[in-house]
Amino acid sequence: MNKENKGQIRTIEAFFAVLIIFSSFAISANLTITQTITRHEDLASMGLQALVKLDSDGNLGKFIEDGNWTAIRDALNIILPAGVCFNLTIYNEQMQQINTEVISNGGFSSQQIAFTEYICASQGTVFCCYIIHLHLAVAT
Amino acid sequence: MPAISVDTFFACSLMVLLVLSAMATTSKLLYPHINNTVNNSIAEKYKEISTYLLLNDGTLSNWGQNSQKIPETFGLAKADSDNPYELDIDKVSRLNSENLYAISYAQIFTALKMSDISFSIEIKPIFEVAINLTATYAFPNETIYEFQILTEKHGVPVRAELKFYVVAENYLETSYVHVSDGRIYLNITLSNDVNGPALLVTFAKAICNAKIMSFGVYAFAHNSVEPKQKGTFLRLSPLNYTLNASLVYSGINLSKAYALTINYNSTLAQTSSSNQSITYNLSHFLDSSPTLIVVTGWNSTVFFTEWAAYPQIPLRTGVNFEGLTTLSNVFANTYIVTINLALYECTVWVGGPEE
């Protein structure tokens, strides 16, 4: 290599170093996943607990049978802490959506959405089973 | 200076600068994540402790009912309950410092057997009932009081069914059920023959779920001086469906005592009395409502009304973490708990030294 070109090689080396360092930034950015998972678990457990409590006297199943979607939304609104957004979907045993209205307290502005599934059995004379999907997010 | 030296100097400076800035940025980026990993494991541990407190019934499992018993291991769950997060009415009542049989933080701390953590527990209704006296209209034979009743959760109106009781000297009036969209105005008419101070007791039941209950109490002057602060004349301690009313002054005479819920009410019968206290049997109503106990009496010539809820909530016991958050890791977890068929909000703060 020509003596005069040595400096140019070092400049190229420096640019390689930049490449390596920025790739290390990219890898370290992925470390946020751990934090996200924990938050999801907390929200999901909160949502599941709310559904269990609402269903403890068969009220949830009765609301579903009566098609009283407003009551389900109001109950979740009261039970869940302020600042938690939710969207609830109810399916029958054939996984067909049965709620005719949106059961939600607003749009999700957060990208961290937790999910919980709950199986609710009706207490009516005809046995029915409902699959409830609850999506939760912290309002930002 | 030859061109090669300038190139080399420039390249070396650039590399050193980049390495230094990369080190600084990487450490700045990584530190919170490394810290978060530690925090996440602590948060997980503290959440397990909070859950343990609410799912475990402690030893002895009936430590709440017996006023003499101090738990060997601490837990608030109702013994033999099939319902998760169902708390014992007496264990909860014994957390309230207003109760004569309350256990101290030191006793709880010893029973918890975890020397490296501190905690605080708050139990309260899921939504709030606020009562404001907005106007008074005095007439020759009667006085009308206008109240504004708000049912809200964090400022958001809650639709609720309301029921009111008014208690004064030898006077108990029950209202019919009102439906409120979060704000309602109520007129209470009291004859001028009735002696006060009077007490307005309000129960609120969420329309969407009968187990979501709250209550509010408002004392107001009627043919009397302004009511004194709660606990001035009596210390009311409900436990194991027995009410102990401890007299603060020796010259106090009790007249009537009532147990009120949203659907039922009864007058309490005295079971024993001494110079210092009087006990009553409490009715066990099968109602998803807290029981409000109102005791009326005279301190020489001054009429008074005192009240307590059973379970004795709202309550907050334990360490005050305010100002300690920079020195310790404090995590709060909120749960929906059941006490005697009604739902309440329970928040457990657990803190420990920052690692």
C-alpha cells in the first residue's frame, strides 16, 4: 500500500467502528422487551381478576344473556383502575362474536396491549358457555 | 506537516471521539434496562407478597374474630372461603386503628416474618359518595335541608341507586330508593320537635352491579350546636358481630343504637354494660352492603350521634411511604376484594431497601 494512502485506510476503519457501535445500539434497544412483558402480565392479571369478580355471582353471564352490553362496560369502567383502557369481545362456543355493540371505554393510544381470556358459564336453565376476550392498555 | 500525519491525526481523533461517545451512550442506554431487570424481579417478588397477604388466612385462621388473639402468621383472607380474594370482615376491621382491638403495625410486621420489607394496606369502597349541605330553609314547624350527593370514581360520575337514613334523637327516617346519574339533590325535612345533631347516612349501589357499594355519612346541626368530630364521645369497635361502645367520658348515657344496610335496618339490643363500655349484638344481614352502626346518646346535656362501618372501612394502615421512594423500592398493587358479598378496592404498597 502506498504510504500516502495509509490515512485513508484509517478513516475507513473509523467508519467501520461507527457501524459496529451503532449496531450495538440497535441490539441494546431490544432489551426493553423484558419490561414490556411484565407490564402486560400485570394488566392481564388485573383484567382477569375484574372478570372473575364480576362473574362471582353469575351477573356477567346474565348480562351476556340479556345483551346488556352497557352494564358490562359500566361495571368494567368502575372496577378497573382509572387510566386503563379496555376492549371486550364476547364469543359463543362456535367462536362467533355475540356482542352487537362495542364494549370499550375508548381507543387504545398505547402500543402495549395486554390480553386475557375468560370462560363464562351462564346460570340460566339452558347451559351456555361464552368466551370473553379482554384487551387492556394503559392510557398515555 | 505532511498530509499523511493530518489524515492519521484526524482518523485517530475521530475513533477516540466515537469510542468515548459510544461508551457514554451505551452505558446511558443500558443502565435503566439493567436496573429495570432488577426492579422487575423485585416488583414480581413484592407482588407475590401482596397477593399472599390477601389469599392467605394466617395462623390461627380465625384470629380476627377473637379480640385477644394476635396472629402468628399474617393473612387477611376469610378462612375456608372458595372465593379468591375474599377477606374476613373481622381481620379487616382489626386493621383500623379506630377499633379498640386493632393490631399494631409492629404486631403485623412480626407476624409477616419478613424483616426486609415494609408495607401499607388501604381498603376502601370502589367509588366515592360525597355529601354537601347546599341550603337550609327554616320554617316555624320544620326545617328543610338541601343536600347535593355525588357518586363518583376519580371524578367520573357513577350511576347508582341511593338510599338514605336520617338519625336524630329517638328518630329514624328511611327514604325510598333514588336513582342518580352521579349527582342528585335531596331535600330532608325535619320537624323542629326533633333534637339534633342529625346524621344523614347514604348508601349507594352501582346500577351495573349490585355488589359494588359505597356509603357516605354527614352530620349536621338541627336544633342543636354544630356536631363534634367523630369519636369525641364514643369509640365504636365492631367485631365478631358484637359492638363494643367505649365511653370517652364517664357521664355518657346511651339511648338508641341502629344497624343500617341498604336494604335492612334494625335497632340494636344491649347485651352488657359497665362504667366504661356497653356491648350490643349486631344483626347479620344477608345483604351485599356494609353495615353502618349509629349510636345515639347524651353527654350530660349534649345530644350526640356516633357511627362506624362494619367492616370498619375506609382504612389505611402501615408505613407512610411518602418521601421514602428515593431511598427504597416501593411497589403498589391494587386488587378487587370481596368482604361479606360486597366488592371493595384494596391497595397494598410493599417497599424494601433499594438494591
